[in-house]
Amino acid sequence: MNTLLLGIAGSGKTHECIRRAGECLARGENVLYLVPNGEEAALVRARLLQASGRRAAFLPGILTLGALVRRSLEAANPQAAFRGTLQRRLALAQLLADHRGKLGNLEESAATSGFPEVLDRLFSELIEGQLSPADLRALPGPRPAALADLFQAYLASQSGSEIFDPAPAMDRAAEALEVNPQLMPPADLLIIDGFSNLSPLQLRLVEVLMLRATTTLFSLCLDPNDLDDAPRSPFERLHRLAVQFANRGSWQLEALSATPRFKRDFPALLARKLFRNLPGEAMSEVPEELSLLEAASRRDEAEAIARELRLLLANGIDAGRLAVLYRDADLGDILASTFQRAGLPFTNS
């Protein structure tokens, strides 16, 4: 059965993924381990080698989705080539030069050096969102129409081409794997770990991979207790993805909680991360540890912060040296009302 693994940071999700990968390797089975970037791939590879020793040599790959796409398309078509960021933006600069005088309200923007980069990001988002030039033309105003013409020319330049950009390549790889499953590395266990979101094209590719794998383990950094609640900023995409898989009948949900070691070590680690760029004289005032407060709700969290502030003020700390950083506007409103009731001096910036 496929498994959705949920847990907050420090709950041991990657440790659990690596443990299960090691068990599969020990049985002589194949594991495909997908991570969001090369840094994560290197980290997982090192940890898996440490945990599984020489057995990890039999791993078909610890891959990013981009690397898997390249491998699949190159296997399907040895003539395939991939454009990097610089190549794409040079191509867009040439496209703008070819359309000079036909861009209407975009002429002034097109003359700036940074416009190819802007177009690159915009067109990548449009392709990943599976939007068409017609969708752009439906927007009001003259600028979307001019952008739609450029977008159509950009897509036409890749029609039938063997030179792939990331988003079209993702779509083409999913099609290739659907037609020829042998292009995918064999996987008794497919692990998807560390992703904060999947675009529609990425999700399509993952769905194809899951159909070809015997078992899938999908790890997401989300508090299991939040799964049945309304999504909270900035975790809406994670929440939506988790609910999508949790509601599938062929999936079982496993929840992990923060480990005692994480609760013990996290405050000191956070202190070093938060204050690492302070000048030397300021670092001398940074405490070696931070206090970690746990609360059942946002309201309780605000009350706990108010109590801490009252203690600091009572101990002679100047109010001007105290700051509260909050994660979203809703929590900021709750903190403001709590501080006001408590008679705490504050300014909300």
C-alpha cells in the first residue's frame, strides 16, 4: 500500500524514508528516490551510504525531477538537448529583437536588459500552469495581447523541436513514460521527499511514476493535526497536496511528531541561524539558547508571548529592545489585540 508520511520539521521524515530505502536495498529491491534539488540529493545520498553501506551502490538514482526528465527524454530520443537558463534568455532576447516595432505597449519594456529574464519566468509559469496564449488575450488591456503574441511565437519556436526547456520537457517526459514505461528506472519503492509543492506538470509526471512503481512513500512537511483544518498561510499548497493524497483509498496516512532530540537542540540551532550575520560586538549579547514555547492554538501562543514580554519588562528590559516576529497577518492581529488587553506598549509594523 502507498503511504503518505506527514510530520513537522525535525520529526524524522527523511530519516524514515532512508530507513525504508535501506530495507528495500537489503532485500535486493530497487529504489527510486526523488528530491527537489541537487543539494537535497547529495544529502540523502550521503546519509543513505552511511546507513546502507555498499548496498547503496545498487540504487538506480537519487534524482531531482529535472534529472529524471533528462534521463527519460535522452533514453527516448538520443538527439534531445536541453537549454539552460542563459541559453533560454538569449533566445528570448533574440525573439524580442525579431519582434521590435510590433510589441505595442511592450516596446519600452523590451528595450531594458532585464526583460528577457522577466519573460523567461513568466513563460515558464504559464507553461507549468498549462495556460495558452488565448488565456493571456482574455485579460483586459493592450499589454496582455502583446505578451500573448510573444508567448505564441515562443511556443512555435519549440514546436517539433528537440531542444527542451524545463516545463515542456516535463510534459514530454510524462508522455514518453506513459507510452514506454521501460524509460523509467525500475522501482519497487518510489520515495518522494522534501517537496513543498508540485506544479500541475510535476504532479502529472509523479502520477505516471507512481503507476509504474510497486509502492510509493510520499513525505510532506506538514503538521498531521492540521490536515482536517482549513489551510493556513503559507502552507496552503502543502495542505492541498496532502489532502489530495490522503483522500485516496489506496493510501495510508502515517504521522510523525517532533523528536525529543529536535525539541532539545532546535532552540540553539535557531539562535545560531537567526543571528549568524550580526557583527562581533552584537553577537556577544545573543543568548546561547532560545526558549521554545508550545501552545495549543494561536490565541494561546499570543498569551504565552505576552507573559514572556511582561517578565522581560519587569526585569528592567527596555521595551524598545524587544521585537516579536510573526509568520502571517492573522497572527499579527491576534498578537496586537492580546498585547492591547495586557496593557503592553507596542507598535505594529
